[in-house]
Amino acid sequence: MPTNKRRLVELRIPSVFGYEKVAMATVGVVAARLGISGDKANDLRTAVAEACINAIEYGNRGDAKIPVIVTMSIDDRRLIVGVRDRARGATRPQMGKMVDLQNPPSGPHANMGLFLIHHLVDEVDIICRPSGTQVYMVIRLPDMAIH
């Protein structure tokens, strides 16, 4: 992701299912302020919820004391939403693989959330490190966006 981002919001939620809805609501408000609406806003909220659920379940293993960190930044004509976990346990190198949008995954634990994330936003970048996983989701801003 580009380095000349301007951070708008940073949100820390506990690794407890249900709190992904707080991230969804927050990103919805930020998106609306930037002129993102309709299906594009709904898709972004869904992608953020999926990323948060993955971070809660796999990255932080449901440990409420470890936060999921959600950041919202703008860069040029893009809203960049980051979701970061602490990757307790094994790292997830398979997350960084490109998802084939023509052939959705199937079976249990088939990365369906990642498939949705890739399908719902304009760009995705996933960085896996032993210290945590960072998922960046990008939505291009409309021409009339207010900064």
C-alpha cells in the first residue's frame, strides 16, 4: 500500500464476534462522508465484516483481550481500510494467495471470506507476518468526494 496515506480513523475492537458490526457501522459512516454510497458502500461494509471475523477467529483466536485494529485512510482518490490481527498461533501464508474469482472455493475452511473480500472491493493486499496479518481493502473514491 502507498505510504502517503492520511489516516482518518483508527478503531480497536475486542476479538469477540458481534463487534465486527461496530467496524461495519464505522466504515459506513466514513464511506458516506467520502461520497461512497449504495451497493459500493454495502460491499465495503461486508468486506470489512469478513476481514474482522477472520481476524477474530483465526488471527486472535477469539481472545477478547487482543484487539482487532481497523484503520481508515485516504490516499489520492482511494479509501484504504486496514484490518490487523496478532496472528496467534500459526501464520496464514495461504491468505496472501490470489483468489480465483471465476472458481469460488468450496468445502469447510475454504477461505470463502477471502473470496468475498476480493470480489467486493476494488483492490486487496494481504500481508502475513509472524506478528500479525494485515488486510488492506481499497475503494476508489467518487469524483466529487469530500476530504
